[in-house]
Amino acid sequence: MGKNIVVKISELTAKHKISMRELSRISRVRHAALSELANGKRESINFSHIVRIAEALNIQDIREIIDLVDSE
């Protein structure tokens, strides 16, 4: 059993009561990139995207954005 990194875009948008488009606008991360992160379609994570999301939402703890989970 391995591990997967999950980017919690859907949880973040729900918690902050914004749309993914709004998150894209305020974080300056392309909507398509956010969508791929949210759906687990990305093979790699651009850490500058994580930093921009954190700055846009005033997040201090990276664990609010990403999580490490057991793969099925």
C-alpha cells in the first residue's frame, strides 16, 4: 500500500465560500490547474501554486491545503 498526496481544493473553496474561478482569480493559478489538482489528475504539484493558494486564502499551515493519504 502506498501513499498519495491530495490537494484539498474543494474543501478550501467550500470553507472560504468561494468558487474555483474566484480562487483562480485571487491566487493567480489557472482554473484548469486548480481543477486538475482538485480531481487528482496532476502527476506533479507545482509548489508555487500551493504558495499562491496559501497567500490568497491567508493560510499558515500547509496541511490545510494538502494531505497525505493511503492509496487504495
